[in-house]
Amino acid sequence: MDRKTVGTEQRAHPRAEHFMRVPYAVVNTAALRSVGVELPPLNRIGSMLDMGGGGIRLQTPEDIPAEATLMLAISPLPGLPGGTGMFFARIAWKKAIPGGGGFLFGLAFVQLDPEVQERIVRHVLQLRESTRDT
């Protein structure tokens, strides 16, 4: 896997700024393994600041436990059937925004289908190209 170095951070996939409101829910990972468990409603809203083939950066008004798994609905997402993607992600990093501005989270997609990941990467590359032209 080819990694891109950003500061002291290494990334395996290209990333682009991409702002949109994203509905999400914090889910119980143990319950996800149970057959027939109902998923919680996507009743919280965060702001996606950027995305890449491996995950997104999300700003929320609330702190979320580091061990939590999030379920996200990202829409519109060109190239995906129906234009909406439902994703599970784990928290890779988090930090508080000074002055009570909420929290930033680096979220890594969990069990992402390789074909969906490739579509996300193509979308990110198109976003990067379109911002380069402006």
C-alpha cells in the first residue's frame, strides 16, 4: 500500500476538502456482532471537513468516546448506488477545539468494500482536480 506523508502523519489514500453535514449515530460495537440487532437512528449531525479513501475528518459539538464506532450517512456521494453511502468508522484520533468549539475526529472506515473505496478515491481525485481549476 502506497502511503502519502502529511506532516508526521502517513496516509494510504488521497484526501480532499469536502464540506457537508453528515448524520451519524454512535453504535455499540458488541451489539453490531449480534444477529438481528436494530441499528440506532442517525439522530446526530456533524460536519465533514474532508474525506479520503480511508476515512473522513468530522467536527461535532459533542465529545465521543475514543473506543466508539460511528455509523455515518454520506450523501450525495457520486458513483455510489443511490448516491448515499452508509459507513461504519472507528475513531483514529480526536481533539477538542479551543474555546468550546466542539471536537474534531479523524475517522477511519471499517470493513469498507474495496469497490466502494475505489469510487471514493475517484471522487476525491475529481474534487482535488476541480479545486485546482478554480
